[in-house]
Amino acid sequence: MTYAEQIADYIAGLKIENIPETTRHKASLCLMDYLAAAWNAQGHPLAEKYLGLARYLAGHEGGGVSVIGSSLNLPAPWAVFANAAKGHVTEVDDGHRTSIMHIGTVVIPVVLALAEQRKLSGAQILEAIVCGYDVAIRSGECFGPEHYGIFHTTATAGTFGAAAAAAKALGLEPKAIAWALGHAGTQAAGLWQFLNENAVQAKPFHPAKAALNGMLAAALAESGIEGAVEIYEGKKGFCAIAAKNPQYHALVSNLGSNFKIDEVNFKGYPTCGQTHSMLDAMAAILSREQFSATDVAEVEARVYQRAVDIAGIPEPTTLEEAKFSNQCCLAFMIAKGSLSFLNFTEEAVRDNDIRALMRKIHLVVDPEMDAGFPAARPCRIIVRLKDGRTFSQDNKYRKGDPENPMDAMAMQEKFAQLSSESLTPQQRSRIADWCLGLESVSGAQPWIFEPDKA
């Protein structure tokens, strides 16, 4: 059997009773995290651009499914496009270390759209989410860190995950699921060049298109259109052109017993995940030492290469760019004492004192740290003060990593912060309760998307 066929058998056979309770709970937290991210983007100018694009591409409104935070109904593929972009606009969505990708913003919009369209139960929603995360993450691990050096894995592996979630939600047979994965692979794309040019507004396009493409892949298969089933390992398959050293075993190792969603990490900060370990280390220093921003002579951040490549913008000019600047994030935390979902605003790039402090922060690629990536996010922060004092802190795992997890209470607090301007406490509580009790509910409800309908 091909790898796609083995994965297809797993997807077709997975039932809610096969999924451990802890994994079901993690899936509920992932759902809450995605909705928190989407509601955090409510009213954001970039989110509005993507919504306007979805409306234009759809050609008409009505007769479709819901767009989060809007009274609009759009044809399902374009609602998925808008919802996936919205989940990634503010850079607060979940991730996975070794696959180096975001998953929820690609998988969950597809599942919610099909849940609304096909009247899926809560249990069916959970099954589709678990399948989507599994295939996305396993695909990313197969493609490897070399792939991530050029390709945005959220876009590429995410397309496979979105297709898997859609195939499960549609109840496809194994043969059709394998076709859907083939259709996903031929569409999977997404390059990092935009980041080299600081064109960061293009980043949400990647999960938006991956989610749409994954849904289209499953729709093609449901229509009986055959797809390539050697899409991973074939001579002209995806790995042949996009994976320098493919780890095919990652696709099927312990498939059905090791659920990859259990390894997902949640963001503790509203910035690129390649800043978080450094922020955790700086927070530890600030918690035990007394000094101000004006006392700092120099900060040396000893990091892994990708922390520089992805989040090393030295002079950000917008908040979006600031989220990809370790220098700016660390300077902000020192100056303000913390960096949270509520306080990291445009002030991060407008404040002259923060900009001056940024220039004292130097990123240094350390071979020891580089060797620990992507299994961890190792770093060492060294703060040198003008009076000669020096403080140092190593960090390996980020707040929100499985080794340092955020529980349901912490996730609800994150949801509260992210949706403080878009939802009332009552609306937020109702959505959180729906997520945590999903297994026993009847399925998607209109107030998930537009709480005023409640």
C-alpha cells in the first residue's frame, strides 16, 4: 500500500471511541484556541482585506456557510478561505515543534464549514479535527526542517491536513480519501520569499489557500475524480520536489495510537512562535532581577538559525513586522515589564525608547542551540548592564509547549484576552463551554460564528 492509502485506511476507520479522553480534550482546546484567534482578528484591517477578497471571489452572498464575526454567508470554499485567513492574521494560533507549522487555522475552518453544511455532530467534528491535525503534522515531519527553509509548512503540509479533515467530515471511503490526498499534494504550495521582503501581510494567504485547497481536494474525490495515490513517495510526487531528506516513516509510525494533536503547543504571546523561547527566558530574568531599560548596555540572545531567519527583522515598521522581530519583542518586554495579548500594540514600533533599546539587542546563532532545533526551541539570553552586572537565562521549552502546557483555565484566560473587544463575557463563556463539551453537543451552532444570533 502507498503511504496515502495507509493514511486513508486510518482516517476512514477512526471513531470517537478510539480517541483517548485526553486527546479529545486537547482537540477541544485546539478548537477554542482557533476561535480565540479568529475573534481576535475581528475588525482588523488585514482581516477585512481577506474577507473582501473572499466576497469578490465568491461572486455572490448567501446559500453558503458562515464567516466568523460577520452576518455573511458565502459559498463554503470562500467562507473557509476567509475564516482560515482570519485565524492567522494576529499570529496567536497554535503550532507544532517538529513539523514547524500552524495547524488549527488550516484544519478547523474546513471542519466547521462542513459541520454547518452537512449537520455534523460534535463527535464527528472531533473526529475530523483529530484526523486533520494528524495528517498535517505527519506530513510536515515527513518533509523535514530542510523543507521549512524554503517552504512555509503551514501552507504545504497544511493542505494535506485540510484535505484529510474534509475527507473525514464528508465520510469518504478509503479509496476516495487517498485520491483527496493526491489532489492536495498537487496543489500544496507556499514560499517564504514574502518574509525576506517583509511582505508579512501575505502570510495569512498561505493558510487561507491551504484550507480552501484541502476542501477542494476532498470535493474532487467525493465527485469520483481520481487522484495520485503515490503523492508522497512517487517519482514525481511532492517529496521529489519539496523534501530534500523525506522521513516517510513519520507518515505512518504508530498511526492510530500516537495522536499528533497531543503534541500541539499553544501560544503564550501574540508574536511569531520563533520569539517565544527568548521571551520566556527574558521573563524569567525580569522576575528575579531589578533593572530598567535605561540600565541595559547590551542584550545577547544566543539562538538557533531559524529564530534569525524567521523572526530577526531588525527594524520593524509595522506591528505585523514587529511580531517577527526578536529584537523588538525583547525590547518591549524589558521596557514594559511584560508582553501580553493585551499590551503589545503599535506602540511597539512607534516608541523611540523601545527602538533605541532594540539596537542594543543582538541575535547570535549558537551551534549548541541550533543542534536542539526543531525538537525544542533552545536559547540563552544574556543581559549586560551599564554597572557591570550580567544576568543569564537558558530556556528550552516555551510556555504552551506540551512539556510546559497551558490547561483549560489558562486557555479560557487567553480566549478572554483575545476576544475582550469582540465578545461579551457571556458570549465568550458560551463558546468556551461549547468547545469543552463538544463531544456531547449536536454540532455547530450559529452563535459560534455570529454571537448576536444567540
